[in-house]
Amino acid sequence: MIKSGKFRSIAAAAIGTLAFLSGRADAAPCGNGSAGFETWKKQFSEEARARGHGPAAIAALTDANYNYATISADRGQRSFRLSLDQFMAKRGGPAIIARGRSLKRSQAALFASLEQRYGVPPGPLLAIWGMETGFGGVHGNQHALSAVATLAYDCRRSEYFTDQLNAFLTLIDRGSISADARGSMHGEIGQTQFLPKNILQYGAGGNLENASAALSATANFLKAHGWRAGAGYQPGEPNFAAIQAWNAAQVYERAIALIGQKIDNGD
């Protein structure tokens, strides 16, 4: 994050607050194809400027493009309709478990520190890391801002991704993220694939391309969503709700819980 004076930091925080509290009565209308994207982007840019976003953020949004690959991926996601066994096989569950156990041993000090601070054991963190990016091997190569802007414009989940886009612009204003950052199909960034709003809330200013920072942010997210130290995290147990908050797909949630358990228990 770019360092600045006290008053600039306060101003940046105010911008972020305005971005999220702003009403939607005059919001740019969503669309269901690329034809209206440029018009929407112009109107959204004017609204963003009125909310207090700076020149860098506005210029970045102006340069964003409609991302057809993002829309195709958003309409697909067929793997989430698989059975748990099928999903585990498709996503390389056994390999994630094996690598996760190895990393748990080799990075024992890091995971002990995270568990002490957040109450989250290594298993779920390693499961998420492995599932999201193959432990940092596959981050995605989409222009993240274009992906998020496309989904904010698209009518299917416009409200949700409008919040994400406002958060992205705030991160650009603060110098916390590059306008040209690359990410996955929905604009997720970093080792454990955070969307912009979660970077603001749980990233603590760290570089989420760094594994330690990303794992700390992930543990912070889980704790903020009710994780209780020492409680179970399988379906029906107290901490499973925190895993559900991470991803809404039921098969993904169950896979994370199962992989985490096998890593933690070593069986």
C-alpha cells in the first residue's frame, strides 16, 4: 500500500465509506450483452466520480473492457453440479491432500502462528489454498478490473458485483492494487482468490500474491465469519458456517471440509 499522510488516509477511508453507502436510485442500468457496456461504463464512471473516486480509479474504469470469457464462465460453473466424489476427482482432491500435508509439515511455524492468532487450524487454510490456485500455481490471467466491471454491468448479479467494483476502485484510489492486476474469471486475486471487497475488509493491506499474507487474510475472513477455535468444521459442526461464507456452492464447501479434515488428521 502506498504510504500517505494522516489526512490523506482519512480521506481515502471516507471515499471507501461513500462508495458503499451510496444509494442506487440513479444507478447505471444493467444489461445482458455487450452492446450497452460502454454507455453503462460512462454513466458508472460519472457516478463513481461523484462518490469521490479519484482520477486514477476513473481512468482505470474507462479503460476496462467487456469480458466475454467472464460471462461464459459465470454462466457455466458446471463442476459445482457434480457429486462430491466427482468434484474431488475433477479438482484433484487427493493431490491437494498430499501437498497440503507436506506444506503443513514444512511450514509448521507459519500455520502455528495463524492458528494462535485466528483459531483456524492448517487443514481448512491449505484446502482453500489448494482448491483455489493449486497452492499458487494457477492464479488466472484475466484483467481483473474488466472482469468485475463486466459482472457489475451484467444483470444476473449486478448489485453484488457493483459493490465489488466500488471496492476495486477504492483499492486503486489507495494505491493498494494495480489497475492492471490479473486474476481469475470473476476478478478474484491472489493466492487464495479474494474479491475486491474482501481484500478491503480482511486483507489488512498485505500483498495477497504473497502466500503468508493470503493465508492470514483467509484465516481472518473465517474468524470474522464466526470461526471458533477448537470447534469442528464438518457439515453440521459450528465452523462449517464459516466455510459456507467462503463459497456458496455446496459441493465446494463439503470438499473443503473433507480435504481440511484429511490434512489435519493425516488420514
